[in-house]
Amino acid sequence: MELRTNKPTKTNVISTRKREDNIEQIDETDNSTSNNANIKTDKNTDNKNLSSAEKFTTKTNLSPKTTSNNFEKLKSQKVNIHKNHRSRLKTQFLEHGINSLSDIQKLELLLFYSIPQKDTNPLAHKLLDTYGSIRRVLSANYGDLTKLDGIKESSALLIKLVNEISNFINMPEIFSQNLSTSADARAFCSKLYHNVDVEQFYVICLTKSNRVKKYAMINSGLSDEVEIPIREVTQLAIEQKCNRIIICHNHPFGSCAVSNEDFNFTFSLLCSCLLNNIDIVDHIIVGVNGTTSFKDFGLMTRLLNKANNLINIPKETRLIISESEKAYVASYSLPFTDF
């Protein structure tokens, strides 16, 4: 038997060559991928060791000298942008007014003049976070302000000065005011509590023609209460040689409605004043929603009648009442429902 070997046909030869070419192409592709990966790894390693200016040179394809100059310019531009914040804020205030500024910006602008070369934004945030509102910041105690980190004496003094000047400007002119009506008294008293967020008690001394002779704050308390020494009220009126006064206090965060405490205190003070020949013309309460006049609601007349019945002595002999009797009358209180 004769064995025969099959000769490769033309088709088989071509297929074999194609497979060999494909293998070579795959090898070349693998080699090029591997080389690219090595190049990228080398570049990343080199970039880590580059300075900021050198990285900028690599990205922009500029010469090292030109790139270094440009990089320094960019750094200086960042500083200039920060410095111009002050001038921009001042311009905004001058051109658009105080209402165009947020509370943070208002405090920033104010602190510019006590802190000439420092970013005041963090300090403005700290003040608002501590006190809750710009009004409370401005009315804060000087000593408490200086205890805050970053607030020096000059900043605390500036804040208090702005607040005091604002209060002074809004204070009424005393010698030109005639308080003949309760409307006049309410308007006058409202101005006393501009930018005030704690309870304060004032006494307004009047002449016989109801013109303001003097007004003074007797005491200042918390946001919802104030202690009033009755003796100081009567003493002020006696020192001013006046026998007519108007008293007033505020409810900084409440309505102007009369509370039981307001009512009983007015009665006690009225009794004490009657013993010293001093008439309380009205009691004004200033709240967030307006003002209330005891006189308008007829409360002063009712209290006066009750006090006269309680004291029950002739007017001409009232000044010789003993101190113990005065203390009893001043401490006497009535529930609101009795009226």
C-alpha cells in the first residue's frame, strides 16, 4: 500500500499566512500599549515632583521664563481680588444705601474702621452667631464685646459709639415737645425705644402746661422684665420740682397689651405719687405692634379712684404720712379683674 501525503493547497497556504500576520499585529499592539502605560506612569511621577510654576509650564506649553511670570501675575491677581473687597463694599454702600447690604456686610463695613488690615468677615459672622441679630450686636455690653475672641477695645468702642449716636439722634427734642394728648405722649415714648431690645423704664417730667421738662431712664432690665424702684421715680419728680409725670416702659419682643404686672405696678406707683402730691398723667407701653395708653382706656381714672379710696386722706395732709404707711400703700396690689 502506498501512503500519500496531501500537498498543501493554495487556500491553506493563504490562511496560514493570515494567522501569522494577525499574531504579529497582536504582539505589536501589546508592546505599544505597554510602552504607553510606562510613559504615562513616568509622566505622573514627574508631575508630582514639579513645582506649581513648572506644572503651569507643562499645561500651557510656554517657555519656563514666560510661564513663571504669568504664574506670579496670577498669584498677585488673587491677592488683589481679596483687597478690592473693601472698596467694592464701600462703593455698594455709597451707591445703593445700607439696605443693599446684608447684616454680615454691615458689620464687615463697620469693622473696617477698627481693623484696617484683616478680613473682617469671620468676625462679623461670630458677632451675629453670638448675639443673633445686628440690633443685639449694637446694643451689646462693652465688657461682653471685649471678651469675644478677635474683638479688641477699639472694635467694641466703635460698636458702642455707633449705637449711642443712633440713639441720641433718634431721641426727641425735649424742650419743643408738648404732651397735652395721649397721641403726643405715645409718639414721644416710641422714639425713646429706638433700637432697644431690653425692657427700660422712663419717667417724663412735665411742666404745668404739659411741656417736657426732663426725661430720664430709671432702670434697664432683661428682654422681658425690668425692676423699678418706686422711690427713685418720686425722687426724680421732687428734684425737678414738678407735680406731673408720664411713665413709660417697653415690651421689646411682645405686644403692647397691658399685663397684670403692669397694672399692679402702676397702681402701687400711683399711690406712692399721690402721697407726694405727684400726678401720673399716663402710662405708655411700647410694644412691637404699637403703643398702649392707660389714659385712652380709662385705666388711669379707675386706678386713681381706687387709690383715693384706699388712702382716704385729705390732699393737704398727704405729705406727713409716715414711711411705714407709704411702704404699705406702695406694696398694695389688686387683681386686674377688680376693675
